[in-house]
Amino acid sequence: MKYELTVLMPCLNEEETLTQCIGKAKKAIEAYNIDAEILIADNGSTDRSIEIATELGARVLHVKSKGYGSALSAGIEHAKGRYVIMGDSDDSYDFGDVPRFLDKLKEGNDLVMGNRFQGGIEPGAMPFLHKYLGNPVLSFTGRLFFNIPVNDFHCGLRAFDRDAVLNLGLSTSGMEFASEMVVKAALHNLKIAEIPTKLSQDGRSRPPHLNTWQDGWRHLRFLLLYSPKWLFLYPGLALVLFGLIITSILYATPVTINNVTFDIHTMLYFSMLTVVGSQIVLFYYLSKFYAAKSSLIPGGEIWIQQFNRWFSLEKGIGLGAFFY
């Protein structure tokens, strides 16, 4: 049986809040007469979460692979709705916003992100470091690296066209799944929109599953790996330029500053810096070739496609042997 919408909630021991989340989703579905299902992607709960979900008429999907991303990936794959709206089952998001997200999808958008900073964050709903450092910095980094019009990369309440997202080939298993979805959607030229949504204090008595520093690093690492320009090209070019400038100055004449003379040995070090920088730039091009060839990024620039058609391992070995 197919539905217009699947309301997807990842779950791991959420018996304290699952009733409220399912209740809000059902109320919105009934009030706006939406043809929808509620799907709980359970990641190995040992409390009453599964029992509560079943009693309230939600469909439960048992996901053995651990992790936020694993639960959501499995949920998206098994969803029966044309559209999917996902949200945490800790009662921090208002599933009464379901109709607003659905309307935005029907306008032709492929991914609709919630923005907690525009919609309002209740006192105590987001830790200080997340609110003023983690989320703003990582969201700014994402916008800078990928030119994406999203101001809240990590909002857990978002909606999307199921088929479009399945075609992205999302693969991360942890919290960085949130960034992967946005980044790959932009790389595949999906239409992305953003609407305000409110973040409330979650209703759990236990600590959240999120690990501030570990998950923050995983998000940043993902952004860097998918942006070789910022990981390799720009730092490499900066090293080359800096090395060439200093080397050129010292080639003309030694420089003395406060009785310290910079001469041939300093020039040697900065020459090495230039070589290292050029190798990093070369690594950027190699990483682009590999990413395009392995379908980690869609298509690639024309010159990369042409190079991949011409280049092969055997040709590279032969060329190296010739110059050797």
C-alpha cells in the first residue's frame, strides 16, 4: 500500500516521549486529511518503545545496524510514502508542522529543511556550545564549501521527496547523516527550501544520544572530505604562494630582523614548503579524479570527465616509467 506521506521517527529507548510525538503527528495528519503512515525506525530499544508504537498504530521497522544514519536510511528505504518527513522522537520538534513541510514539497522542492534559529529555540532546548558554536560554525562551513542556501544544517525536522533522496546514495551511519543529505542534495542539484520551525526542550530524563565533540568532528570531517578544494587546493596554493614569495626575497638578498639573519637555510626550508604545497595541489586533482570515477560526486567538471576517459592505470605506469 502506498501513501502520500511517511512520518519517519528514529527511535532508541524513547518510551518517555514517543507517545507525544506519535500523537502530534496523528493529530496533524487527521486535521489536514493527509494520506500518511507513521513509521518508527527502531534501533534496538530495550524499553517499551516498540510496544507503545504498536499500540498507537504506528508501523515499526527493526534496524539492526546501529546509528542515527543507519536507522534513518533503513526507514527511508522502507517508507511507503511518496514524501517523507523525518523528526526525532524526543518531543523536541513539533510534528504539528507536518502540513507546512508537505505544502512546501508540493511546490516543487525536493528537500525542505527546518530552521530552528528562525523558528525559535526555547531556553535550555539546545546546549550553549551547540547554539553559539557548533551549529552556526558547521552550517557556515557547509554554506561556504557548497554554496547551499541552508542556515541550519543539523535540524532534525526535514521533509523530502523519497525517490530523490534514495538516488543520492546516502551511506553514513552516524549523526553526520544530517550533513550528508544536505550536501549530496546540493551536489545533485536538488531544489532545497527552508522554513522556520521551533525547537523545544526534549521530554527525556536521560542524556541525549548526541556526543558534542565526537559528532561535531564527524560532521566537519564529512564536509572536508566532500570539498577537496578547501581540504587540499586552497591550503596547497597558499603554501606554494607563501613559499615562492619568501624564496624570491631571500634569493635576491639575505634579510636581517632584530639581529637574526634569514639566508640560504631559510630559503631551503621555504623551497621545501613550495614543493609540499604543489604536492597538496596535485593531491586535490587526484582526489577529484577518484571521486568522479567512484561516483562519490556526481559527474564532475568537463575536464575531469575527459581526463577519466583518456587516463588509465596502465597509461600512468607507462608514462612514469618513460620519464624515469
